[in-house]
Amino acid sequence: MDLNYYIQMAEASPNISDQIPHFFAYRIFPPWLAGVMPGSAEFSFRILNIASLFLLVYSFYILMTEIKQSKKFALLATFFFIFNRYFFQLQAWNYFQLSDVLSNAIIFLAVIFIRREKYFHVAFLFLLGVMTKETTLVIIPIALVAQITKVKSAQNYKSWLDVAAELLPGIILFFVLRAVIQSKGEENLIAQTVEESWKYLSIKVWLKTWIIPFIPFSFVPLIYFNEFSDFSKKNLDLITLFLIVGFTTMLGYDYERLSSPASPLIFGFTAYIIKKLHDAKKIFLKELIVIVLFVIATSFYHLWGIFKLQNSVYSLIVSLLSLLAITALFICLKLNSSSKSLA
């Protein structure tokens, strides 16, 4: 379905098709860009997706360095991201989901520039984001949380008027697009939210949103809960991104794929714990090799990935074994080290 809509939008470029339903109709930037490029739409999407994947990986890596990771462990966290079957490899395989790759890169870059107080850059990215995918609206609460944190700490105070000037152009454009562009069907966000709210009571949806996408590191934050709490307090923007993406993703579909913007918190924290354990001489090369091998194994899948498995049963077995092995490893490491050694 997504593929057909994006191709229609690209073929209509530089004009805008009025035969596309919401919410696809407002994601105009990626298919428009593919449409104005020479050659077939498929070729354009493929080339743009490859370039966007490089941007996505680069932005993820830089974001990891922003949370005080050394370059070595920022690379390790980025390795976790690249070998994730949902956050990266699905995007590489399904190159028509260009809006996903670009919107995720925009979100990561926006978080970086919010941290660096590059307000013009954030405003530009937000404008680009609202033309790419509605998930980039998460930039608004992240910018507000950053502002509240600065006010409370009395450091680098930035007025609320400046924050409004940073976000207002994108907010205006968001509503202008919906007023100008004609789409098939009626958009009623409130009605759709109420209709899909039953998913908050579904164990399956909870698993597919909060556990499965982050295999094999899904339980590391629980094992090191105190450290995770401290890490989250120091990175309020990442925990804000994680929670908002998680709870809104539960109202959609393809929960694992849509959880991608939440990944910096989990992978960043996992790399942070590994670094602390390494510095405390609790984790050595052999443990790192085991972790790397199981991360690679979780990329094996029956639909896409580096190695295509025979069917979904094999995918499930590989995922569960990897999750259990890594969880057991970190539990053993936790038992063999005190909380003080990680402080």
C-alpha cells in the first residue's frame, strides 16, 4: 500500500496528486524529490534511500557522541543500530519507505542541534520534517523539555519567545499543508485515536512495541534499572523521544518499524553500560565478541536482512535465543559487579 502511494506521488511530481489518502498525502518531500530526479521512480527512490541511510547512520553516530560516549562506544551503539532488522535493514530493503529514513534522520539531527542550541538549524529541519512525515512533530516536546531543563538549571537561558520562533514556522506549515492539499478520505485524529486505543490493553502490541524491536537488549534497562534511571535523567530528550514514540506507535501498525526513533535511548544506554563494565574490567574481549555475534544473529530474518532464514519459526527461534543469551550475560555481569563500580 505504502509503495503504491509513494510511486503515485513521485509520478505526479512536480505537481501534487489529489488521489492520495491521508496521511500519505502530506508526506510530499521524499516522493517529490524522487519524482524530479531523472530516470524511473524506482531508481530515484533507491538512490535517495541509499544516501538517506548514510545520513541516518551518521546522525545516529553523532547523537551517540552527544551523550558523552567515546568514539569507540558510539561506534558500538551505531553497530547495534545498523544490524537491527527493523530500524535499519528493513529500511534498506524497502527503499520506497524513504519518508521513514529521512524523518528518522531529521529527528536525530534535530535532537543534536537542540542540544547544541543551533536554533536556526532546528527550525529548518522541522520545516523539512513536517513535509516528510508527521512523526517529526516529536521535535516539539523535545525542544520544550530542553528549554524547561535550561530554565530550571539557570544555564544558557533561552526565552520562550525564541523557542516559539524556532517551532512556529513548522507548526504553521503543518496546518497549511492540510488546508491546501486535497486528500482522499476524512482525517479525524481524535476518532482514530479512540478507535485504536484498545491496543493499550493488548499484550501482543506491548511486546511488538517495547520488547521485540530492541532484541537482544530489551531487558538491559531493567537489569540495570538504577543506572538506566540516572542515564534517563541526564538525557531527558532521549527518554522523551522514547516514551512519545512508544505510546504513539502503539496506536499504529508495523510497531517494530515505527519504534525506530526510540532506539537512541536503548542502544545508547547499552553502549554506556558496556563502557562502564569495560572500564571496571568486568567485561573483556570475549564478552564483546559474544555480544557482537548475537547482535548479528538477530539481523537474520525470513523476509529481509543479511541472511534470509527459511521461515518465521526460525526467525522466532533466533530472536528468542539471542534475547535469552544476552539477558543472561548481562545478569551475570550485574551479579559480578556492584552498583558502585558503575557509578
